[in-house]
Amino acid sequence: MFKAGVNMFFRHFAMAMVALNLSCSPKVITDSPNAPMEVEGNREAYLIKIADEPVYSEEFLYVLSKNSSFNDENSTPSESELAESFELFLNYKLKVKEAIDRGYHETDEFKEEFNGFKEEITQPYLLENQVQEGEIQKTYERLNEVVKASHILLTFPPNAVHEDSLAVFKMAEKIKSQAEAGEDFGKLAVEHSQDPSVVQNKGSLGYFTAMQMVYPFEAAAYNLSLGEVSSPILTDFGYHIIKLEDRKPNPGEVRVSHLLIRADTSVKGSEESARRKIVEIHQELQRNPELWNELVLNFSEDPGTRSNAGLLPWFGVGAIVPAFEKVAFSLSQKGEISEPVKTDFGYHILRLEDTKPIGSLDEMNGIIKSRILRDSRFKQIQSQVLAMQMAKFKVEEHSDIYEHLEKAIFDAESGEDSLAIERGEWLLRYTGSSDTTITVGAFLDYLSESTNNHYERQKGISPVIDEFIGNLLKEEEERALLRENSEYRLLIQEFKEGILLFSLMNDLVWQKAFEDSLGLQTYFDNHREHYKWKERVEALIVKVTQDKPGKLEELSGYLKSESFRPGLNQEIKERFLQDDPLLFTTEEKTVEWEDHEILKDLDMAMPFQMLKKDDIHYMVLLGEKLPAKHKDLNEIRGKVIQDYQSHLEEKLIDELREKYKIEVDEKEKSKAYQLALR
């Protein structure tokens, strides 16, 4: 995309700064997590203003959309419910405003957490994700098919120059013409191919599927028709001429066990001995297939699988030597044993263990994506995304300056005089969504600050500039999303404000209630009347779960003869549940009897009573009766902390409503209510 020129490691940027005699320039545009999330241009009327900062109806409606009660088609929220939701929303925005005024958004902790969320949230909305998903779909479609191809490889000489590359290309074109004219492709491969395996395979690569060849080779092979010969295909290995010989549905994966007898071709008679031995073992298996495990353990010469009955991992087409693969995929019934097959490793007998088809797209998505991000497809995706971004944002490149810039950097590092290039000279301009100019100075700042601030001689400065522009346009794409995509904008804002709100509430309400022991005690002392015990009674409650009259009469008689005491609960379990563990369950505690579901119907003057409630029989033994009294803080600390937190939050809201000027556009509020009621 960009002009390539001189290239060297950029170690001493300060030297370039001096040699170029550059002046100050604007910084590269960045999208700070602190930046306001306003949409440029005309906005709708505000719903609320807090200290003159507008809040719009879309935020309120977005929050309502998260409330399931407002999304129920069978019910319509009332005006009072909407009014309550509005007040809660206003309180929420006040807290966010306070968090920002306190500088929570400027802390390293906030930036790290927000940037992590933002990266994850943003990814699905970017062009890169769309292109990536398209590539995953295309790769999956290819995985559903296997192709068989032959190729002729022409490599480049060491330290090749442009003329060498051109000569190799012309030779490849000539061979392609010969193949298309009907000359035998295998003979052409033996004569011309520089692939070392051509001696054995005459250029045939057998069957393969997606992600098994380098990407340009795969793409070319899958785009050919049967018998078609490709134009020269450039990969890192050289130029390839490819002929497609077959294509068929992918059979999926297979799992086999094998028994291996090795043959040492350097030892006279070794191969014949191995062949006779494998034949004898095969005959034995034909007589009694149940001997497989024993024969593998005793005779297989594959130490990695011998102790595991010869079991190999799952594999698909193109993943193992062709002769072995062909036999493995020819087996159809589990337990089926193959004829002996010879490979470079020796002689094998295979047994089919299982087969499975290629997984669904959902099942394969993660695997495909991981592979794509590691191979050359990712570079293809990046190039495609960059081209799409440049078109979308109407990027204009000052390409004439690249070569001068590269020479200036090279000369500066070499200690030579350099062309003077002003830092303020424009490098890029894009006007698709914003009128932005990127300067030479911004690029040089990027080089000096980057941890990877070098470029390779053969590739020139182009990859570094591509990376620089890619980062810029990703930021521009995110800014465009904030301007143009309300779903994305509100989602980002939700996470940003959620982090701020949590930090504020944790400091001023939640954690404070735990740590402010004096404040907690004062709150408790001022609200003692809210924390009182009613009259209580000690009680052992037995719930009958099996109807066995004799046993239950024995139990009731025993309880009548006893007085309530701690530990009685365990005693009756040991006495009566040994033979009938499901006869009853027990509960022993001190309770406020007036509010208790069972005890409220009893006579508190009678120690032992029996009753039936909801078709369930109960036996109750009462103990000491305790008068009403105030509770101690330690008895109900958890409840008091919760109440104190609510008190602190209410106090905070009151302070914020007093602190900030609040304006509500009643007309806009009415419109928002109407939209919510639709």
C-alpha cells in the first residue's frame, strides 16, 4: 500500500529529532476513557440538566429497557411507577456526576478496568470483527470439503532481487502454459519443481482441507475447478502452479488404534522379516480379534501407544501420512481391522475405534478463530480492514513524503545530514466523519514511544506506517461508533458509569458502613426503637414426615414427660430415628412466638402441645418465656449495617440534590413517558 525504501532499526530517535530540525506539532488523536461521550452536531432537547450538563431521554429509556417490568407485554407501567423510575434515574445521574467531580475517572484503577471492558465491548462492533466473522464462515465452509491437488514449486535464489523474482514468475507462467496445453503435470513437476518431496510424490499433495496449507495456497486450490491449473501463486516458499485433481465432502475425523512392526531398510532382510511378521499377526487377529490388546502389547514397536492398546489421537484428512490415512478412512465399522499397510515407519495394522463428522459452526468457531489469528489470514484481514477504514473515512495519503521521511530517519541514524522535514507537514487527512490531519510529528512521536519502533530493511517503513494508520483509524472508528451507534454509545456509557458508581458507593456508603464503627453505633442508638425483641419462647418443634402411629405415640409420650432443655433435640433423634430416619425433622430455637407460623396458634401456658397445619402434624415442647426487650447491636449487626447503608445513601442523595443545580424539561419528560408506555 505504501512506498518502500531504506530500512533500518530505529534506535536513536533523538538523533533524528536533531537532524530533521523538526518543530512542534499536534499530538495524535486518542480516545481517552475520560472523554465525554457526546454526539457531535445537533442533539435532541435535554431531559435533565445537572449543573448545566445535559442528560438525554435516550439514557432514561435505555435504563427503563433494562427493567423487566417495563418490557412485559401483558402489563403497562403506571404513571407513579414511571415517576419513581425517573427519580431513581435522577439519583443515579447525580451519583455519577459526584464521582466525576471527585476525580474517580482519573484514577489508574478506573482506567485499567474501563479500558478492559471497553476493548471487550467494542470488538463486536468493529469492521475487523465483521471481516473476521466472514473469514471464519468462509473457512468453515471450506472445512466441509477436502480437495486433492498437485503443485510445482519454484523457489527464489538467496538474496533475490526484483529481476530474480520476475524471472521465476515468467518461468512459472511458461510451465502453466505447458500444463494447460496437455503436458503431463507429474512429469512437469519432476522436471521443474523444487519441492524436495517431488521425487516421491511427483507433485501430488494428496487430500487436504482448510487451515492445513499456507493461506494463499489454500485459497487458490479451493477456487479452482476440477482439472484446472492455477496462475502462479506467491507464498513465502516461492511461486506455485497448482492443479486441482479432486474435491469431495470432508469425512470428518477418525480414531484408530494401530500395531506397528518397523523395518530397517539399511539392514538386509529386515523388511522381508517385518512383512512376514505383520502377516502372521494379521492372520492371528482374523482368527481371534479379541487378541488385539495382547498382540499390541507384546509385538507393537510404537513405544508411545503400545501400553495403551495402540490408541492414536483423533485426526482428519491431511493430518497424517497418506497411505495410513487412506486405510483409516476406508474402515467403516467400529472394531474393524485393516489389512497390513506399509508407510515410511514400517508395517501397520489398524483397528477402527470411532468416527465423528466435522462439528457445527458454533462448535468450531473458537478453534477456527484461534487458528486465523495465528496464521497469514490475520494479515489478510488487517489489510482488508485497513482498506475499508480508509474508504469509509476518506483517507488521503501524502505518499510522496514516505520515501523522504524514511531517508531522513536513515540518515539521522547514520549520522549524516538529512533532508529537513517539518513536523507539521501533513501525512494523512481524512474527512469522512471528521476533518482530521495527521502530521509527520505525530508519526515520529509514535515511533519514539512504541516498544516495537523498528522496521526491517527488506520491508521498508511501510509496515510501520500501516500499523500507525491502523491504530489511528481504529480510534476513529470507535469515535464514529460513539457518534452514530446509540446502542454502542449507551452500552459503553453504562459500563463507564457503572464503574464510577460502584467506586463512589463503596467509598461513601457500603464500605463506610462497615468501617465507621462510631457512626454505626450512633445510628443504632438513635434508632433503638426499631430493634426490639417481642415476647419470645424457647421451643422444640417436631415436624412429622411419616405416618407411623405406634412410633409417633411413643415419641409424643416421651416429649410429654420431658421439660425443654438444650440438647433434647439430639437426644430424640438418637432415640427414635435409628430405625426410621425419615420419621420426623426437628427445629430447636428461641423465637418471637406471636409472629411464628406454628407457635402463634398455641397456648403459651401449656409446655407440650400437638397440632395439625396444612395437613402436617407437629409436636411442640415449649421452654422458658422471655419478655420483650431492646436488642443488642451484636445480636443484629448485619441488619443494622444494611439499614445504616440505606441511611448513608439517602443522606448522600439529599446532599447531592442540594449541591447541584437540577433542571428538568417537563415537556421532554412527558415525551419520554409516552415512549415508555408504548
